[in-house]
Amino acid sequence: MYRNEIPVFGKGSILKREMLENLRDFPRDFTDIYFGEHSDGIISGCLLKVKENKIVVKSGIIKYREKLYFFNGEEEIIYENFSHEVVLKIRFFQDESDKSFLKYGTKLFLDSDTELKD
């Protein structure tokens, strides 16, 4: 059965575990359903701008091995005028966990090896 439950946070109301679980689960459920059929790659955003000797990567969403990676902000990668082709690549790190989070990290870098790897 389809349903939509929105927690109501009002002055004097009691914060319940179910309300926090709803906030926790809804965005993940939504993104998994909405982007589930997409293949690996850029889902949205990740626009590139060039400023002097920097490549600026804007906010976006990337999917890799059934996981969505969200980036909110800008990242600058310094580059030089190379005499050969370079490729802007993303490296996906092994997951890390602590008591509060399971983390999946990435790093953007320039590489003169134009062959794409798994």
C-alpha cells in the first residue's frame, strides 16, 4: 500500500523514535527508488567551471556500484597547461564506519593515463 507519513514537530510535542526514523529513512528510500534504474555515472549536477589555473567542480550526485554519492559545495583542482591530454577522474575509497556513520568517500584528481579503470 502506498503511503506518505510526515512527522509534525510542534512546540511542546514529544519527539518520538518513529519521527526520527521517518526523517532518516524517507530520503534514502526516495533516492533509491528514484535513481535505482540509473546506471553508474553522473546522475545530476557536477558542472565544471574553469578559473585561471583551477577546475571547479560544482555540487552533484554520482552513482557507483548501486550507491549514491552526494556532494554539496565546490571543489577546486589545480591544473597546469599540459602538453598532453589529462582526464579528471574520481577515486572511490573503501567504506569506513564509526559508531554513528557508515562512510563512503571519494577523491577527484587529474590523471595523464586516459584509460578508464574499473
